Amino acid sequence: MTEQELTDKVVASFDSAKDDRFREVMQALVRHAHAFVRETRLTDDEWTAAIEFLTAAGHITTDTRQEFVLLSDVLGVSMLTVAVNEPGLDDSTESTVLGPFFVQDAPEIAHGGDIAGGASGEPSWVSGRVTDPGGNPVAGARVEVWEADDDGMYDVQYDRGELAGRAHLFTDAEGRYRFWGLTPTPYPIPDDGPVGRLLDHAGRSPMRAPHLHFMVTAPGFRRLITHIFVAGDPWVDNDSVFGVKESLIRPFDRHEAGTPTPDGRQLQTAWTSTTFDIVLRKE
Ligand code: BEZ
Ligand code: FE
């Protein structure tokens, strides 16, 4: 049997699959996997190393540590799926990766509330408006936000069982939202497992450009999953998961300690402020 005959035979083995989409995806997967092996002339030792890598990824994966998501992220597959499924039409706000640290049921805060909940970092006033593509306000949109503290750690990485650096709020009648977050700082993706070793072997950094995550939902609109990134930060040009899009880079303006805050909050420290207007796509 020639190499091509083998590929054809495996592809044909899915011909009678009942589900059309399943058949299409599996046959494409077989064609591409076989093409990869042929193109690279993959050796037995290399294939064994690949299986060992995937086995190690499985062993380190738990409910709170998802090594396969990290692998998809550092190979750019997560961002490619975003590009295919969320092409950013109608001037709508662009999407980026979800990442592994989203948690359902983060606490609700009032307008102007603080998402820190004990997470350390420099306060940052974040405000904006949620609209449809015609500029009409989307009232009652649910705005979920989450971010790492200034040690580059998410609450769920501490095993303390306490939520911090995350919350949700709802837009007002004019589609507006505002809250106190933390000025994002750069942090490494979890790099103590096989994906970290892969990056190290490639001479690549595990650092993510500093960012604040958003998930925005409202009836009649497509769910938006995105981040905003800090303008001027050097990691913006070298994000380990390829998540940065130009339209999502926002200036975080610096204010010295003692500068009056937008809501009259008394702060002893310096703080930053940024705005992020969001355009949701109709369903
Ligand atoms: C994050 O933004 O939290 C993240 C995204 C991809 C991989 C690891 C972390
Ligand atoms: Fe993140």
C-alpha cells in the first residue's frame, strides 16, 4: 500500500458516519494529520515523544489547570478559531481568547463598585458604553470582568477558595458601565508543565501582554469575549497566545496620588483610568 492509498483508506473509513459534520471534520483531520507526517517524514522517536507530551498534558490537567487549552493557545489555534467564528463584522468590538481563568457566578457589583475583592494592585477606573452597531444603547447588558493581581496571579491559582479580581455588573439605561479594577500587569501563562517546556525549547516567552478580560452578554446579541490591553506595554507586541488586536489596545492614563477620582473615592496611591466602548453584534 502506498502512503496515499493508506490515507485514502482511513478517510474512507468515515464515509458511513451518520453525522455529516462529524464525517467532514474527521476526514479533514485524517487528511491533515497524514499530510503532516508525510511532509515532516516523522520518525518513530518523534511520534513517541509527541505521545509522551500529550500524556504529560493529560496528567497535569485538573478542573482548574487545563494544559490542552494552553497548548491550543500557544499554537495560535484558539485565536484562529476566534478569527473563523468571530470575524468582527459591522464595526463590532473584536474578540480574543477566553483563557482558562473565567469563573461562572462571580459577584455582582454596583456601578462604580470595586472588583478587587482583596486582589493586590494599582486601582484603575474603567468605564464605557455598550451599544448596538447603530450606536443605540444596550441597557441591562451583563458585563463580566476578570483579571490577574499585580503578582500576575488569578484568584483561582491561589487555592484560597476566594474570588477576587472578578465581578459582573449590568449596563444602565444609556448602556453605560463603570467600575474600579486593577491596572493590568504582564504575567506568564502557567509554564511549569509540558507547554512551558515546549515554549522554553522554542526560545519563546510565556508572558502575556497585560490585559483585563471582558465577557458581555445581552438578549438578541452575540456573546462577546474579549480583553483590553495596556497601550505602550512592551509585551503588547509579543503576546504568548497571539491574543492582541490593535483595536483592543487602550491607553491607561496615569494619575498621581491625590488626584481627585471620578467618583470622589479617596485614594492614597496613584491610579489609572481607561475607557472601553463596546459594540455588540446582533444575533
Ligand atoms: C489568560 O488570559 O488568562 C490566559 C489566556 C491564555 C492562556 C493562559 C492564560
Ligand atoms: Fe488573562
